Amino acid sequence: MISIYQSEDGKVTEKNEMLPGTWIHLCEPEEDEIQQVCDQLHLDPDFVRAALDEEERSRIEVEDGVTLILVDTPTVEAEGRSFVYSTIPFGIILAPENIVTVCLKETSLPRAFSEGLVKGISTKKRNRMTLQMLYRNATLFLFYLRQVDKASSRVENELHISMKNKELIQMLGLEKSLVYFSTSLKGNELVLEKLLRMDFVKNYPDDTELLEDVIVENKQAIEMSNIYRDILSGTMDAFASVISNNLNIVMKLLAALTIILTVPTIVFGLWGTNVPVPFENTPYGFWLVLLIAVVLTGVSVWFMQRKKWL
């Protein structure tokens, strides 16, 4: 899908033509849409297709006056009662008179600009808008990291009550999300540092200051991701040990009960044989055998409690 936007009086409005100074956003584009944009703006189709490959790494490419900035952006999808967090490539192409963004599916980053959530946007100032997008992308990582932290706290509270595998699997999914975030943020960091050395940023002090802010936000997101991952990993190990320990306690209790119930079974089995046995001619023989079984069972219980087996 092709969406065309242009800033007018500080607001972003949607247009129907790819005029100079417009922002063209491609979300999950078809091949004919890619060709249409590339033919009209004289772009290399490989620049557009790069952002549509989920395995593509973050990088900067410059060719024939066109710059490709490829970074990872966070995404979230609902899965039952929980959410799955991951990252996908997001391409920013700086054409001579336009800015083009490409992503594999709809994300929060372009939506924030098209819906006017980011102030001071000018689609004609391509470099400035690029840095604003990178800054917004870094803040989105921080936002989703806080969401992951809240989700892990909720699952941890559920683990206190249920101790089931479902909660552990949810924690594992959150840990995997943090690994994705950490890897993507480190890749983005290399791109940002390379941008800081490029002329189109160094020549403008305001842009340089904004890019430095982006780098700071990105570093903060990396630190938060590492901290949350370490906490989550430690929590999972602790709860796995608790679940295993609880299972051992249950098995120990069942084994002790089995031994206790075996004692009267042995007594009744001995007196049930078809041979002469004590008390066979006594009218109180049944009660005496029962008393023996009770006494031996009580001794077994006392012994196990003394050994702390119960």
C-alpha cells in the first residue's frame, strides 16, 4: 500500500500525487507499487526491497545521491491473553526531493507521524524528518521495554499462585523479546554512530544535537533491555527451581504415605494366611490385630516425623 503525505502549516495531510517535498510511505507493498515508486522517483528497487526482508541487518547505503538508512523498529502482536514483541526492518530512503519509508507491516513509527503525534514535522526537510523518525524509534523501544517489564511482573505474580508451565512459557517469550530488542538496538547504534560522521548531519548543529539525543535514547534502551533480560532470566531460574522443589516435596510426601499405608497392609496380610496364627482362638483377635496395625503405623509416622520425612 502506498500512502503519500505532505506537511502544511505544521500538520501532515494525505495527498494523491508524489510531488516534490512529499513523504511516501510503503507498507507491505506489491511489486507493481514498488516499481511505480522507483520509476517516478528514480530509485533503486533493491533499496525498497531491503526493508521487506525480515533478516536484513541495519545499515546505511549511499548510491547515486540516494541514501538508504535501514534500522529495526519494534512491533507488538496480540497472542491470546498476552502480547508478542519483536522487531522488523524499517527503511528510510532519502531521494533528491522526497523521503520514502518502507516496512513489512504496519507499525507505530510511521503512524505517529501520519496521525500528527510528532510535532514540528516538515516533509520538505528530509534530513530533519529522518532524525525525528530515528528519535521516535528509540523512544518506542523504551516504551515497549516498559510494557515488557510490566508483563513480566504480571506473569511473575501469576507464577506465585499457579506454578504452571504456561506462565514459564510466557516468561520465556518475554525473554526472547528482550533478546530481539537488545540485538536490534545494538545494530541501530552502529547506524546512528555512522550517521553522526556523515556530512549532512555535521553541517547542521541542530541536527547534530538531535542525533546525539537519539544516540543517548538508544543507549538507554540498550541498558534497560540488558537489565530487564538479566532480571527475567534470574526470575525464570528461581521459579524453575521452586517448581522442581515443590514437585520433590509432593513426591516425598506420597512416598511417605505409601510406606505408612504399607505397614497395616503387611500386618493384615500376615494374619490373613491359611496357617495357625496368634489370637486365632481369641474372641478379641480382630481388635488385637487392628491395635497392632495402629501401633506400628503410629510408630512409622513418629519415626518419619523425627527424620523430617513428613
